[in-house]
Amino acid sequence: MNGCSLIFNAEYRAILQYSKFGEIHVSEKSQCYTTPSTEIYGNKYIPLDDSILEETIYTAQSDLLSDRKDAYLLALEDIASTTNCQQSSESIAFKASKIIVESCSGILDSITKVLSCKYEVTTERKYTRYLALTILENIILSLSNDCFIKDTKYNESWMALLVNEIKHAATHPRNATLAAKCIIVLVANSKEARCQVDRYAMVALQDAEEVGKLSYASLEIQARSAINVIQVCAY
């Protein structure tokens, strides 16, 4: 079910309900959505209607704020996919990211909450943290040329959380790599983000670069790039 749109969230829960308990609760409310005809666009490209995209994002926010663990993870997976320009498209990723930062503070707050938690060893928790970082990276990259990066109220809190991810590079290099990518864009585009970079952040990045040299090449590249951007922007 990974990657399935949240428009089909009810169907997902019905399948899960049946697999666990052998029964399905049928919803009285039906959902119907229209899409452009493939006769017009062929099989190469069918544009996603903005209303469907908005409903998908709002549904995701609702599920992130719920107490249903299965829906919570599904929501994170769907947002991560929708905001990824390589899995959706540049246009959809940009629009989805814009909707999230302008109208869905619950999603941003959920991401912040996940990254504020201490590292845990359970597979589910590690996966949840990875998804949160992936979404944050997708949003920041999609809106890198937008005024959001300069004006967002999240810059200060995000920088502190991202630096914390860098400090765990030895045990979680993949997450640290994502964090370094985010730092590069934030520092390059936001004065507020640059003000959050201190000696400890630089030391963490330098340590991460050394970790990358030993075992994770992508981390080495991104940590070095972050250091370079910070140094350039300092002048």
C-alpha cells in the first residue's frame, strides 16, 4: 500500500480491517473524482486537478493529527511522495509544498514534533523520522526560490533540529545527509537561518564530513557543501 494516495485512505483502512478482523465497515458516503480524459492527454501525462491535490493534503493533515498509527504513517508516505518532484512532478511538488506551508500548519508542526523527539531504536520510529526529514527536504527544495524560505517562522526551530540530526551522523548517516541538504538551502536563502549557525553547528558538520569519508560518501559531499555555503554566506 506504500505510495497509495490518501484519496484511497478509506479503502486502505478497510483492507487493513479485513486482514485483522475479517470484516469491513462500509462507508455510506461515496467519493467520486474526475480527471482529464486520457483521450486528450494520452498515457504520457494526466494533470492532477488542484482540488484533488488540496483534498489529499488536507486529508493527510487530518490523519497526522489523529491517533491512528497506520493512517499516520500512510499520511507521511503520501506527503513524501507528493512533494517529491521526481515521484510526482515539479509542478505538483511545488503546489503541494505551497499548500502545506500556507494552509496546513498541522503538517509542519507534526514534522517538527517528530524531529524534536529523542532517537529511538524501533524500526517504526526510525522510519517515521526518515519520512519527516524527507518531507522537510522536499518542501525546502521545492520552495527554495520562493519567499517562504526567507520569511518562514520555522527557520529557527528547523535549524536547531537539523543540526541535531547532523550530530547523530555516526549512527544515522542517511538522516544526517538529508539534514545537511536542508541546511544548505536554508543558509543560502535565509538570514534567520544563518544566524542560527554557531561554532557547535560547524563542528557537527565537520564531524559528519569525517564520518562520510569513512562510510557514507553522500554525507561527506553534503556536509562539505553545507560548510562551504556557511563560510561563503558569512562574508
